[in-house]
Amino acid sequence: MFKQAAWLGWEMDSNWTEPGLFLIYSIIKPVAGAFILVLMSFVALFIGTGNPDLGKSAMFAYLFVGNAFFIYVASVLFGCFQVIQSDREWYQTIRYVYMSPINFYTYIVGRAASKVLLATIATAVTLAFGVFALHIDLSMSLWDIPLFLAVMVIGLLCVVAIGLCLAGLSFLTAKHTHGLAEGIPGMFYLFCGVIFPLSVLPGWGQSVGRALPITYWLEAIRRLILPSSQIAQVTTGLEQRDLAGIIALLLISTAFFFLLSILLFRMTEYLARKAGIIDMTTNY
Amino acid sequence: MTYATETRDLTRIFKRKPKRHLLKRKSAKKNEKENGGPVTALDHVNLTIKEGELFGLLGPNGAGKTTLIKVLCTLLLPTSGSAYVAGFDVSKEVNQIRRKINMVSGGETSGYGLLTTRENIWMFSQFYGIPSKVAKERIDELMHTFGLYDKKNVKVRTLSTGERQKMNMIRGFVTDPEILFLDEPTLGLDVNASRTIREYIMNWVRKREHKTVLLTTHYMMEAEMMCDRVAIIDRGRILALDTPANLKRMIRKESTVQLEVDTLKSTAPIGGIKGIGNFSSKDDIAHGTTNLTIIVEDESAISDIMSAITAQGSRIRSMRKTDPTLEDVFISMVGKGLEE
Ligand SMILES: Nc1ncnc2c1ncn2[C@@H]1O[C@H](COP(=O)(O)OP(=O)(O)O)[C@@H](O)[C@H]1O
Ligand SMILES: [Mg+2]
């Protein structure tokens, strides 16, 4: 049943009669999104440091990698959130999906699966551009590849878990609550060391960042794919922990978010059934 | 024996009326004010439907039909009381229920517009774990029956409203549920499509054992013609429950008089006449007439009715006594027609 949901998600994400349009929407758009942010930080960094050769700057590599992998966060979170909203308002199929034997939780993961695939392509494109056009140094030893893949898998599970929390919340929210879909990724963007290191944040902000698994995910990725000489130059606020420690924290916080998503799902589903808003439409 | 569905003092209260954004803002606000309080959509409903029955729920708009269906389909929790489907509690045992049921609601156009008609139905069948091959065979067969076969590879977004409704009807039958809920299945369909669907439903229940259908409608004829038993519902309460024939027998000693008269200024004088039961009146603006359906308990009241009308200066254009229909039963109990 996961398979059919994934198929539906894929049909939706790829159903452009024009392959060109499909490419633009699914890949170029997220890549461009990442680049706008990169560009902004580029300018900020340049003003701050006056250093013209930013491709070689450790700080720039740091934020570039953060932005590239943040594509996953943004697109999977949005994908999860949008399942309930679109099935409810646009296709008006939610009551039939909901009352069918398929587990709705599974259904959402399935629908979001195609987003993971597309985000992978978009991230790869972004990274390739960084390496070839901006001369960012990426280096990973062959030995680290299995570990990198493991970190990717855990990170994706973690993003999906957060997406499921969002989806759970969207049982209770109306269509115009898009703030939720943009605000939450925005929060991760600020607090998870995507564009600037945790150390830049005020104390309370650092605590928020340390509670979020995305922080550890991005940190682990950076340590695996950036040269250690560059890593050492950036005060990340996480240097007291070694890679194993970071990955352990990632695992723990991911497990926590999975539990949270299951609890949230149960609760919001119950509340939505109670209020009679599983299949509400805002009618305009 | 467990019943197909059973409710005990089932009550559902909504906090407030749904906002209708379709209305203009101003009137929406006004509506909200007027209808502000909680709505009791189901009021202590006790209803048992037996396995193998084609059961009808007849009532006007807003009676609570859809609400009952939603509770039984696990979409909505009861406010109080309980409901069981195939012996399972809708509040706690949803997984057991969901495998056994399906639901189709008429007059709506749900569907994944970017899939083809066949893909759309197939996908839902897969959510029920129907083997893909079996599902495809059933879909083709059903599409032939409902006259949708030539649209099978067409994108759902290009279908007309009626075609989408047929597609959804197939979505309901394709999983071969034990209990099928049909919420106003022929709403808005043309005569031919309605007939096809009605006949299919009747055959489906009658030709197979253990299949149960709960159908809601506000078409009196549909309930009368199709259903083994009919419950009449209004404002969340079940007012009567029996076979169509027995329901009509309830008012057999009374007779129904239908009158077409020049538009009446007031129907109050008629209400005051001795010897009549409830009545309904509907103004026909196009013809400048009022159509009255009056349940007459005592034939001698007929002359009083006529003089009450002529006293207003209104002319009687036609008058006939009719056999009671389920609508008359409804009027005699509620004092208004089904479509008012
Ligand atoms: N989600 C809801 N929120 C608030 N009120 C509702 C909701 N659904 C139905 N109602 C109200 O409950 C009553 C019964 O509605 P419904 O079951 O849809 O009637 P029917 O299907 O017989 O036309 C109506 O007064 C309706 O306005
Ligand atoms: Mg209804």
C-alpha cells in the first residue's frame, strides 16, 4: 500500500505533459531556491570579510553545503504538509483515503517518497555546481562512503519524521495555514546551522539548535564531505563532539521525532475526527 | 447475529454551523450570527440495519443523513452514544471496520484529476488490498455497466460531473464491501444515469448474500422503490422506521389531497381547519400558483379547505385525491415537504 501511495506521489510530482516543465518545477526550482540563499550569504560574507576568493573560504563552503542539503528538509517537509491539504481541498479525496484500510501515516510517507528522490537530484545538481563553478572543495575518503550513506538515510528518516509531525498538525489546520508549511522549515533554517554556525546564535537559540536533529545531520554531512582543514576554521559551536557523538545525537533526536510524530498523529487524528474536520474544505 | 450497523442513542453535536464561504461575506456573517449555536445533527438515534438489507434513510436537507454516514464510516466521532458496524465500535475498532465498508457520496466531484479514470479507481482498490488483476477486471466490468468504459483512459480532470460521479460509484463497488454506504447516490444525475445506478444497487444487494447497503436520499420515490426498509429522519431524529408499504399504511385511513390554487396570501387559515393533519405548501412563482398537499383525516374537511381558499379570493385550479406516498408520510409527521 506504501507502493501505491508512492506511485500516486510520483504521478503528481512528475505529471507534467512537458518534460521541460517537469525539470523546471521539480529540480531547477529548488536548486535556484538554494542559490538565492547562497548568493545572499555570499554578499554578506564578502561585505564582512572583504575576501574575494570565497570559493576557497571555509565559511562559504560551510553554508553552501548546508543550503544544498537543506533542499531535502524544505521539499520533504512541504511534501508531507501538502498531502492532507491537497487531498482535502483540491482533490477532495481525503475522506475516501482516510476511511480505507491503508494506514494514513504510511500513506503520507509514500506520498512524500517521490519528494526524496527529486530532492536527491536537486541536491546533487547544487553540489556539482558548487564544485565546478564555485570551486568548493569536497573531499571524502572511500572509507567514509558507507558512513555517509548511513548518515543520509538517518537524516532522511529524521526529515520524514518531522514531516509526519507537520502532517499530523495539518489535520487540524485549514488551507490558509500555510504559515505552518513555511514557518517550520524557516525555523530549521535559522536554528540548525544551515547558513551560519550555531555559535552565531544567542544562547537560547543555540539550545534550540541543539535540540533539533537537522543540526546534527548537517554537521555530520559537513564533517564527512568537507576537508577537515576547512572544518577546523569554522567555529560551529559543536566542535566539542566528535563525529561518532554527532551521529549518536542524530540517532537519538531522530528516534524522538519519530515517537513524537506517532503520538501527534494519533492525537490530531482523534481531535479531527472529534471536531468533524477530517474532510473539511474551506470552500473558496 | 450481529447487525450490519447498529446505533444506540447516537448523538452528534456540532459546535457551530459550517461557514459558507460561497456566500458573500456580509451574508455569511449574518448567517453565522443567526445560526450561531451548536447544531444537533443526530439526536439519540437508535437504528439497526440487518445484514442483507437495502436500507433507506429518507429526510430533507440538513436532516443529519450525511452525519450518520460519516459516523458509521469512521470519519466522525459520536458526541455521545455508540455506533457499531459489523459488530465493531466506530470509536475504537476502526481498522476492523474499514476493511468491510466503502462509501460513495453523490453530488461531489472528488478524484485525482491527473490520473486516468481507471488508474484512479485502481489506486483506491489497492488501498483495500484487492489483487491488482482482480481489481482491473472488476473495474472494466463496472465501467461497461455504468457506461464509462470509453472514458477509462481519460484523465479524471476532463470528466463531467456526472462521469465523475459514476467513477466514484465504481470506486465504491470495486472493493466489493460487505457494507456499502451511499449518500444521495443519484443527486444531480440525469434520469438515465440515475436509473442505471439504482438498478445496479438493487441487483447488487439482492443477487448476493450478506451484502448490505445503507442509502440516504431526499427523493421519496427512490426510497419507496428501492428500499426494504426506510427510516424517516428530520432534524437528527428518526421519526418512523418500517417497510415503505407499512409506512404508507400508517396514514391510509387518512387521505391526501393535492390542490393547485392561485398563489395564497396566507396558509394560516388552512392550518386552523378541523379534520386535517399536517400539510405542506409550495409556491410556484412561474405559474402564479400555490401547490398544497394536505393530509385529510376527515373527508368533511375538504369543503372547509375549499372555502378557506376561495375566501382569500384565490381560485382552485385543480384538486385531486392521491394514494399516500412516503412524502405524504413525511408531511403528516413533520408538517413540511421533503424538498422545502
Ligand atoms: N462539519 C460540520 N460542522 C458544523 N455543522 C455541521 C457539520 N456538518 C453538518 N452540520 C450540520 O448538521 C446538520 C445535519 O447535516 P447533514 O448531516 O449534512 O444533513 P443531510 O446530509 O441530511 O443534508 C445540518 O444542520 C448541518 O448544517
Ligand atoms: Mg447530506
